[in-house]
Amino acid sequence: DYFAILATSAGVVPLPPGNHPIPPGPAALFLINVRAFSEFRWGTKSPVTIQDPDLKTPVPVRARGSLVLRVDNPAACFSSLVGSDGRLSKSDANDLVNSRFVAGALADALANLGLSFGRLAKNPAALADPLADALRRSRGTAGLTVLDLKVDGVDTTEEIQRAIAIKEAGPSGEKRREFVCPQCGQDAHFTPGEGLKCPACGHRQGIAQSAEQVREFSFQDYLR
């Protein structure tokens, strides 16, 4: 579960298992834990602004969740994250991942997803895969890989939330009923006998058939 790194004045030298000659001059040996870390928490201290396609206005978005990380390139991880400090705890690594990578990756993921905040709030899980992909791209030089990522929730300002509530209520003041695709977060259409179908990603979700029999009653009998 550990990989040896030798730091010398000439640079960082990976040491695979076995016996290796030690170069002359000052050197320090470091052990990099390469097992999967499953308790990383990610989040945005400052909001990421998106252009909301429903509200037609910029909307600040914060998000939070958990992820599973593993070091797949110990030498690159040491050079990128540890540097001259000589020690990097799990808590330190968590803070570095948040400060260096999460905000930029979240901005890329939200831009590529193209969802309004209202739709994203109804289905925050739709952000998980795009964000994990963006993190993998942004952390390619840091020697880390994302094994799993979950989104616990997203939020915005109270002013934006009120604007979304007013828009969803419509002219009558009654909230409109919407069907949201659990796969991608876009609008899904309901067809009787077929269930929900998403025109964006093609996902289908059937409606369970009830075993209860529907009885027909006479309206005239009801009036008596």
C-alpha cells in the first residue's frame, strides 16, 4: 500500500520494490500511501457562477459532496502536492484538492451540463459524472485519480431561490408539475401506458402496474 520516493537535489526518483543504489549527496526517503481514500469531502467555499438558461441571469452555485481518491502516480503526486514540505496528511491533501481543483472543475462541469439551478437542485446527482470527469482532467498532472464521486447537494442565494419559486408557480400562483429525468436532470415527458421518457438522453422509466381493479360507477347513481 506504500510506494517509496527518493527526493534528491537532482529531482524526485521513484523506487519500485527491490534493492536500488542511492545517489551521492543529500537525499530524503518518502513513503506515499497508494491505497484508496474514501473519506474525502469536497465543497466550494466561493460560489461558481453559471448562466441560468431558465432565469436568463447569472446564478451563483455552491456544491458539496464526497469522493474516493487514489494516488496512481506517486512521483507526480509528490512533486505537485507535497513539494518541499516533506509531509502531507490526509486533511492537508483534502484542503489542497478543494483549493486547487474543485472550483475550476465544478465550473467546467456546470458549463458542460447546461442545466438551470432549479433543475440541478431537483436532481443534484446529475452533476456527479460530469464533475468526476472534469476533476480527472484537471488533476492529470497531480498523480491522483477519482474512483468515485457523490454530490450531497447544491445551493444558491435566497434571492435566486425566491425567483425560482415564483417562476415555477406560474401566472396562476400554483406550482406546475414537472417530471425530471433521474439520469441527466432534463425535462422528461410522461406518456400513459409507457411511463417517462427523456428526449435528451433517451432514458426510460416505467410506471408500475397496479393490481387493483378500477370500477366504473354511474354518475346518475352518484347524484341520487
